[in-house]
Amino acid sequence: MKKKLIAANWKMNGSLQANEALTRGLIAGLGAPTCEVALCVPAVYLAQMQDLLSDGTMSLGAQDISEHEAGAYTGEISTTMLREFGVRYVIVGHSERRQYHAESDALVARKVQRALAGGITPIVCVGETLAQREAGQTVEVVKRQLAAVIHANGHCISEIVVAYEPVWAIGTGKTASAEQAQQVHAVLRLQLQAATAHAERVPIVYGGSMNAANAAELLAQADIDGGLVGGASLKVQDFLSIVSCAAQ
Ligand code: 13P
């Protein structure tokens, strides 16, 4: 069985002091985890986190990248820069960026290309809004979002991580049921299978109010290969509990 991936998305949270306390707490509680654990942190803390994660127990991740390699793009951060800080993963196309920064499917696909070319694993987020779910468009929406990434990246698609994050479940305390999540993950797996012979290798992780109480059931589903955890990743015990569910 392939190792599960539990990635924390700290979003725009943290401080030098809080990051250190949280990370030291996690390292003390993790021991030698049997799943992959990554912390996706605000870019300004990458240097601090590179240092704190130097023992290699957890991997370092960022929350966004530029589609460009370098140049006159004020405020943007390149893959090459992230690499200098030991970044292994980058979240791309999170719904908060699609919503608040108008990131299109095409832009997300180009960012994925840039990450792959720079040797960083993109965690590509897809997911439907509540209105889209209620209109019966869930499958159509997630397939369209993933199709753009597949189209732009060809056989390299086997090197990505996909995160299914139903927008209505993010930060709301409403989790997709294990069945609802598994159904969408199975659709995404089939779509990947049509694009690459190595679809089994692509982790498809779930995100959206994953917590210590619901993680075990979600992670027990056939096509759920891990989690992308927001709020619960900011609390040592909650995040450790989720990791321990994935390590079984
Ligand atoms: P919550 O776990 O806070 O719902 O956030 C999920 C998420 O958006 C992770 O990227």
C-alpha cells in the first residue's frame, strides 16, 4: 500500500513564536511517522521552517507560486526561490485563490507546469461550490478543473498530488461524508487513469473540515490517499491525531 500524505495548509496564520511552538510540538509527538507529513506555510516563514524541519521528519510546502520563472512580477515568488528553501510541495489552485484572486483553470494549469519543471510537487486543488453541488454539477466541475491540468501537463501528470476540496466543506465544519468524498475521488482516479498509466501513483487527498473525529473514516476509503488539513493543522493534538489515522 502506498504511503498516505497528510499536508497542513496553515493558510494566512502563524507567527515566528507560534510556528516554533507548533512545529516543536509536532516533532515531539510524531516520532517516526509511517505516512508523509508536509507543512504548507506562508512564504515569509519558509526560512524559519526550513530550519525547524531540518531533521527531515516533515516536508516543507508553500501555498502558491508564480506561473513565471523570474522578472518584473511584483509580489510573486518563483519555483527556483522556493527550492532554495527546501520546499518540496506547493499548493496550486486552492479555492481561496480561485475565488479571491480570480485564478482560472488555465492559470492553475500553467502554475502546475512551472512547479513540475522546477522539481516541486504541486498539490492541485479541485472542488465544487455548494450551488454547483446542489445543481448536480460536482462531477462536471472537478473533471473540468483537472482536465485543464492534464491537458497542459501530459504524461508529467503522474507527478502531481490532487486534492479534492469541496468548497462548501472548507472552514465550515461541514465535512463531505466518506461516501460523498470517495465518489468524487473515484471519478478523479478514472480521469487520471485515462491520462496516464501511472494513475495509481497519484495521491488523491481530501480537504474540507478534516479533523481528529472524522479523519479515520475518510482515510479508510479506497481512493482517499491522505488529507489537506486547514484549521485542525494549527493544533498540535488534532493534527497528530489525523496523522496517526493515516499511519495505520
Ligand atoms: P479546513 O480544514 O479549515 O476546512 O480547510 C481545508 C482547506 O482548505 C485545506 O486546504
